[in-house]
Amino acid sequence: MASLHPPKSLYCRNRLNIFFARTATRAFTTSAPRRKHGAVPTFTPTSSPELDSLLSTVRTNIFLPSHLLKPQKSLLYRQKNHSLLTNPEEPATVKLGNEVHQLHPLDRVKDEPSTRKSLRKMMELCEGGDWVNVIPFLQGMRDAGRVIRGDQTSMMIRRMSKKGGEGVVLEVLRRTGATGVRLGDIRVARQVMWCAVRKCINSGFEQESVKEAERFVENAWAMCSEERHVDKETKAEFGDPKTRPEIVGVVLWARALRSVLFEEARDEDGKVRRAAEMLFAVWQNPSKAAAGHWRDANMELDMWAPVWHGMNMARKVIGETTPLGRDLGNIITLDLEPLLGRSREVVSTYATDPDKRRGMITYEQLSKVAPLNRS
């Protein structure tokens, strides 16, 4: 087997070509044990030249090096080898999958973009069909060993839901092995469920959007049972999302919303009752630790307003005077309304800028929807 660390004599131009022919090309096309990844993830052209430029830089300067062997990386990063890569008449190339890449000198400090800044800029520039590029972005960063934290992922999902990218969110979750996005992280699970709430609010609770939102929630809920999303490690750190009231509560909200708005509060398949029973079984009072800062108060309004609204609607479906209906009523009165009241007061007092009142807006929009507007 050819050595992956050739002697210095190989770094003349002719020997360099021989080196690539014997190691780089062969290793990336036929020798799987000697390569970490396959083809470099590919982006789809976008609606923004600035976004295209950003993604091209990320692909060339972050993704590509992560697919190379150590000797090839030394050509990119070691300044003494850069002269071997700058001859336009004899470009140094490597084949990965079905694509041939030309190698260029790189400086880790100057040329490699920041993961956090790249993600934020991508979120700012993406529109419409551009969101499909989130999947190769996450996959390439994961291949390169770039860590995208749970708080960054939840921010990404929130931005996507605000700008119509919730359909891609589900695909990101389905490809969790490649993207690294898992519902076992409660920060991610909360934002995923919030996508459905945002979709309904943005549409004015139009019937088709409500049905799509329910399907979205049911798909995410099903994935919460998959070990690739929720395992012992995530349960130890975050708990099981299927036992978290703020997650189960959105399942109840989506089912009850469809029933109340478009099915005359019928529950022929029993889904609303089952979700209400699940929520009551896992309920824990969240109002013991009231938010003191407007950011935390906004988050609590975003998190618990849909649960509060879902319980109110579920009582219309299963009956306010039934034992379960009374139990839900007690939770609303004793736990949720005090929490939401305090959070609203904090936001009203300290967040005068409309852009800083997102949780309040969620609460107010839900308050206008049946059955609350009919009481």
C-alpha cells in the first residue's frame, strides 16, 4: 500500500501528479476504509448572489478539506507547499465521488468562515426554495466536525418557521443521521412544535394550514419515539420529550384546533381525548419559577400559550363538566393563567419595542381564536 506521507522528494511537480494518481484519486473512488466521507455535499443555486457566494465559500473552504486525506490537507494548509497548487498550467486536482475538485492554498484563520456567522447569514438570506440548502449545510458542517449547538439549531428552526421553511424542517429531522438535528434536545423539540403554531398564525388559521400544521405535529411526535432522535444520552440530559408538557400540549393544541374550528368540536377518532389524557398524566406546574426578564417572559408566552389554548379547546371537545374537563380547567386556572399573567406583565412593562414582544403576539393571536373569542 502506498504511504500516505510521501517523502519530500515527491513534492516536485511531476512527482506530485504521481502522488495524487496513486493515493488521492484512488483513495476517494475505490478505497472506502481510507476516507472518512464520500462526495462533498452540494448546494442548489439560490435567489441571492450573496447567498450563493457564501455557500460556495463554505463548500470550498470547509467541506472540501474535511474530505481529504492528511497528505492532501498538508498541501492546502502548509505555506511551504502552496507553490505546488498555484501553477495554472498544472492544477492539482482530486476526485471525490463523481466530481473533480481543484485544490487551492488555504489559511485556516483567514479563509475558513465561522460556523456561527455563516449559519446566521444563511438564515438572513434564505427565501422560499433556498431553504433546501439547509440540509447539505448541516451535513457538510457535521462531516467537517463543526459543532452546531442546540441553541443555534433552535434559532435556525425558529427563523425557518418565520420565513416559510417549516417543510424543510421535517426533512432535516428525517435525515437526522446526516444533519445531526435531534428531537431529543428539548430546545430543538420546542422550536419544531412552535413551527406549527406559527404556520397557523401566519395563515390566519385557514383550514388547509391548520390541517398541514396538525400533520406536521403528528410527524414530529412520531419521530420522538425513534431512538435515532431520543436515546439514553439525550434522555439523561433533557428528559424524554414525550413526557414534557410543553411538547404534549402542542399535540393536544393541534388536534383540538382542527376539531373546534372545522369539525364542530367532534372527536370521532378519540385523538383529542387521548392527547388530553397524556397531557394530564405528565403535567407539572411550570409557574413556580416566574420569569423576571422580558426575554424569558417572551419565551414562556411562546411555550405555554399554545398549551393553555389547547386545553381550553379540548374542554369544549371532551366536555367542560367531565372529570377530565374539570381537571384541565383546574390546570388552566391554578397553573397556566397565573404564569401567563405574570409573563404578560413583564413583557408589557419592559419590552416596549414591538420586535421584542413575540411571545405577547403569540398569546394575543391565540386569544382571538375559538373558543376563547366565543366565551
